[in-house]
Amino acid sequence: MKRKDLLKILSKNGCILLRNGAKHDIYHNPNKGTTQPIPRHNEINEMLAKKILKDLT
């Protein structure tokens, strides 16, 4: 999955960027109270993308 597509889905579900790290960006869903690191690769593995979406949405 493309990183920008994943970020679009996260923003539509109310996730916000908390901070930028060296190799990951930290996103938080205030409605659910969960936080996940998002890698800064152009392509994100499908299994990892599904886990991120499951945890944050």
C-alpha cells in the first residue's frame, strides 16, 4: 500500500500527527486513544498497513 493512501485513510478517520521521528511518524487517534508509528517508506507492507488501520481506526 502506498504511504500517502494510508495517511489519507487515517486522516479521514480522525487521526492526527503527533510528532515526526527519525524513521517513523507518530499518529494518534484521539477518539480511540491509540497511537501507532507509521514508517516513512513509499510502500508499506500490506500486513503492516492492515495492522495500523486495525489499531487506529
